[in-house]
Amino acid sequence: MRIETQGKTHVRIIMREKKAKDLLAGLLAHPDLGEEAKELADKLQAAGVTPPPAAPGSHRHQYAPPMDE
């Protein structure tokens, strides 16, 4: 993320698309963060950012030791 311009009442930042999607997903997952977070989420969505698709269910991996012959 990089701050491009900064004024008294606004800040313009540049970030990679994946980071913007992750940020939006976090903001939408926590509506209790307040009005500023909601405004930022609205601005991200207005800029065309969409949250990443939901991850598939957890996969369970188990270690299986080699079989002795």
C-alpha cells in the first residue's frame, strides 16, 4: 500500500487488487468497526473491488508413516 496524496480531509492510497479484496472482506466481516470502516467499504465497492470468493471447507491432512514390509 502506498499513500499517493494526502489532504486535510482525504487520503488517496494505491494498493494491489488482492490486498484491496482482503481489506474489503475484513471490513464486511466486522460491521462493528464503525462508520469510517463502512465508508471505506462503500468506496472500495464503488471502485469496483469485490470480496474474494469464500474459501472451500477445511481440508484435513494426516501424516501416514511409511509402511514397513
